[in-house]
Amino acid sequence: MPVLPGAEPFRHEGGEVGVLLCHGFTGSPQSLRPWARHLAERGLTVALPLLPGHGTRWQDMQVTGWQDWYAEVDRELRALRERCARVFVAGLSMGGALALRLAAKHGDAVAGVMVVNPANRMHGVAQHALPVLRHLVPATKGIASDIAKPLSTELGYDRVPLHAAHSLRAFFRLADRDLPQVTQPLLLMRSPQDHVVPPADSARILGRVSSTDVTEVLLEHSYHVATLDHDADRIFAESVAFIGRLAPGSVGEPEPGLGKEGTTTGG
């Protein structure tokens, strides 16, 4: 199936400091593209891959699982490490869980972690029903576009494929188990009003990581997809300041024109 317009991956060749961004479950690079462009415009090397099964139709996710999604971001991290002296990982929602597991598994190869409304587990009746329900019902209602800002929308599936959701449930358990291995500086940005991921997920992450350099930022005016919401500019500014503090001299002044066709590549 062709990739939906706007869901294409984003890459930019910048300086010796790189950032890997991971999008969320049933979402696409579209939700993080403004963040990626903001970092690229400041001279950073940026990779924002499209996760397998995403960005086409929800049925394509039914034959993918967490191993596929994690393998994609792991490959991208290794490629950035070959290109860059230092690499940061970042993510939204499930992408936050992917970023945290990369940090846990790769240790010093990751310079820092930036997550927005990171997911850590499934909640409610669904998590207990999934093992059986996935064999009876192919999908349930979608979770995309939880955004407070009028006219701002997320390009994501309108259905959640339950086989994939069951795999995500297993991944959350693995990622949670590995959280104590996360020692890198952590920037965690969360929305108090989030209709997809509850505050308990961020609280558990903050309580389990071994990082001593931790910054928590509240995104008071946004819902779950805060990277497309009212607090997007704050996310961008906080992440630039975080990278600049940990990798002095890596962040330059905005370069007009970057992020436009011909400067960055998709696909």
C-alpha cells in the first residue's frame, strides 16, 4: 500500500549531533514533523522514520508487532551513531517508550532522552480482554488526534488493530522492566489533560528510571498530541535548550529554508 501523503519519513543531514524521533502507535511521522524540522533548522542531523505497518491503512498493522517497530528505530539509531558524534532519542506516546528502551539498551551511545506524553502501560478493561478479544474483533475505535488546538489534526488510523495492540501490551511490559537501566539525562514533557495516556504513566517512568538529571515540563494547554497542539513551540524550545546544555555548540541559529523540499528527504 502507498504511504499516505504527509506520513512519509523525514531525514536531514546536519552537524555531528543527531536526534532520532519516534512517532506513536497508529500515528505517523506527521505528528512529529514540525519538531523534526525545528531541530533540523538549527543544524542538527535528524531522523524521523515511519514505523512498519503505519502510515498506510490500519489492516497493515495487523501483521506487525513491537519487534518490527523497535527494530526500525534501533536500526535508525545505529545509522545515526555512524554519522554523528552524539545522538539523542525522542518520542511521543508509544514513541516515548521506544526511545526509553533504546536508551536502556544502548547506554552511553545515547546522550539524552526527550519524551512527550510517554506511554508505559495499557489501562482499564481492554488490557485484560485483549488476549481473547483480538481473535474475535479485528479492530476498535481509533485514538488519533487528541488535540486541543482548533483545526489541528493528527494523521493516524481511525481504528486500532487489536493484534497490534496486544503486541504493544507486551512491549510496555518489557520497556517498563528496562526503565532502571535508563541513566541518561531525561526531559519529560506531559499534558495534564491527556485523553489517551494518563498521568500515571509519566509518574511511573519518573519513579523507575535511574537518571539523576531529570527535567519535567507540564504542557498546560495541550492534549495528548502536544507536538501539534498549543504547546508545540514550548516543546521545541525545551528540547533545543536540553540538547544545547548537554552538547554545547551543537545548536545553531535557525537556517531559513531548511525543511523544504530538496533540503530534507522523505522515503
